[in-house]
Amino acid sequence: MYPAKFEIHAPAAKAVVMRGDLRGWERDMPLTKAANGQWSVTVDVPRDARIEYKFVVDGVWQLDPRAARGPNGLGGENSNWTGPDYRAVAPVQPPARRNWGRSRRL
């Protein structure tokens, strides 16, 4: 396991949680506020993990300004965290459409 630390600077925030595929996007993962206004949470994850997530700061969804991001499949973006042993694989493409012939009406 590997300690993944997620943090965001939000000194005026009253509550910050993280949502992502770690908990199925349904359950909040609360962050703890430090005196300098930095909110953080550390989670043990597999070293080869890839995690998509967003922060919810006082009810407003936000990307992690320091993390990589990518499309979420719904027209928006998610922040991405990758572990030190993560290895991306090429996406599987559907087979090319083939025109095997035409039917003709006689």
C-alpha cells in the first residue's frame, strides 16, 4: 500500500470533502484543516492505483489545481492521481467498420 495525500488550499472554507472513484463518488471523504488554511487527507491505496476525484468546498465541486486532469465522460473533467507503479494501458478500440458487400435488389 502507498500513502496518497490529497490537499487543497482553501483558508476561508468551512468544510472540504473529496469524492471520487475511491468510494464510488457517493460517499464523502472529509479533509482536515491545518492552521495555514490547507485541507488534506491521506489514504492508503495500491501503488499501481489511478484515482479520479474532485473536491467539494463548501458545497461547490472543484478540480485539484495541482493535479493532472482528464475528461470524465460526461462533458467535464476530473482530477487524476496516479501511484508510483501505475502503468497506463492503451485503450481498446472497437473494430473498424467494414463494408463486406452490398445487397442489390434485382
